[in-house]
Amino acid sequence: MASSLRLEVQDRLEEFTATERKAAHALLANYPLQGLATVAQFAKGAGVSSPTILRFVARLGFPAYADFQARLRAELEAQLNTPLARSSVLSDKENGAEDPFVEHLLANLRETFANLPRVELEAMVRLLADERKTIHLIGGRFTDALARYMAAHLRIVRPDVVHVAGQHGNWLDQLIGLGPKDVVVIFDIRRYQTEIIHFAEAAAGQGATVALITDSWHSPISRVASHVLPAQVAVPSPWDSSTALMAISEMLIAGVTRVNSERSRERMQALEDLRNAHDPLRRSPDQL
């Protein structure tokens, strides 16, 4: 399974010269559209010369600029594929594997964590563990379940956790008052939802910190996100898989719990006490 060129560029930033890094940052800031422009347009947007763009592309291993653009177009096509379009190329068996779906799930997990930016992961854990911040979690049509799951866990181990749920109009209500003391965690995978992108842009515009959990092609929200954690989602099915996204969310939950273990333990004990107090089946005979 081929990884995104975007991830490769991110991983290799230190290899580039100063001017090549400017090209890399321009590409990452407007991926993949910046690379689909002409050499001259790419160079102008990055503030470098055309020969620098060609050297940057060559360092990435492409014999010619046309080969570089072909790779970007292939990724864009995969990103825009609908479930119906993907279903037309599926088969019951793949390469003789007994269960290609399971193999893809396992490969997604391995590749996700092999390429997950460790610095980003640790920074997001620290951010989510900071009790001075209010955490807001939101997801799309299929990923809202992940946002709700993560919010339910974080709410146990720290205060001020909000799941942005309900109708789109209610989302806009929750934008009121968002600012520098707020963190918005967003799950967004292909096909990216316009209303969630607008929510993220508005939140960032008001000073909130946006943290994105997305697929390997990166939601447009990455342009305004301070932290981005990409996951592999493609499987031999009309539907993308949320397995790696769930794994990332559970790593974040575990990390936040671990950062302040005493606080987490106290809050979990308080929750257990409340459950015992309000559950007749858990009360002792003298309390009934």
C-alpha cells in the first residue's frame, strides 16, 4: 500500500536545502494543488526559482516534473473516489489471500503508526491534557461516532470536554465564545464535509487551536490545523475503514490519562462512587 507523497515530504524536510524546504512547505500548505500547477506557478507561490522546484522534485525521486504531477493526480483521484466507484474494482479475493480485508486492516494499522509523526502525537496529548483548555470534539457523517467515543473517555479523566453534536445549526451556536482557551479536535476523512471545514476555519479564525485526525490524503482542514495526525483508511470495500482512526483516538485517550495519572485516578474513583450511590444493584443492604 503506497503512502501519501505528503507524508514522505513531511518526513524528509531535514534533507532539503533551505530553498527546497520553501518549496516543500508551499506544497504542504496547499496539497496537492500547488504541485499540479506549472513549474513557474509553483516557483512563484513558493517564492523560489523554477530550477529549485525541479531540484526539489528530483530529490523526491521523480525523473521529471510530469512524473511528480502524475503521482499527485493519482492520489487526488483516490481521494475523490466515491464508495460506489470503489465498489466497481473490488473482488472477493486479492492476491490469493484468505481474507484480504483483514490483511488490509492490519496493514493500515502498521503503516499508520510507522508514519505517525511522534512529535505531533506527543504535542496533541499535552494539549488535550491541559486543564486550562476546553476540549471540543466533532466528526462527520461516519466519524462523529469516534468524536463521541473520545469525548466520553476524556470527560472521565479531565473536566471541560464537549462533544459538538446534533444538527449543523447547533454547531454554529457552539462557535460563539470559542477562542484561544479552546481546542477543537476534528475527525474528517474523504469525502471531506464542507460544513466541518467551515466550522474548523471559523474556530481557527477566532483563535481556537484546531487538531485534526484525518486520512493519508489530509482533509483541507490541515491548512488551519496546528496538529495533524493522518491514518490509513483504504480497504477492499466501498467504505473506508475507521480502525486506524480509532486506534489513534485510543492512543490519545491513554496518553491524556497517563500525563496526570493522579487526577485521572481521582476522577475515575469519583465516577465509581456516583454510580454506586445511584445504582440500587450496587448498594449495600443497609443503604436500601
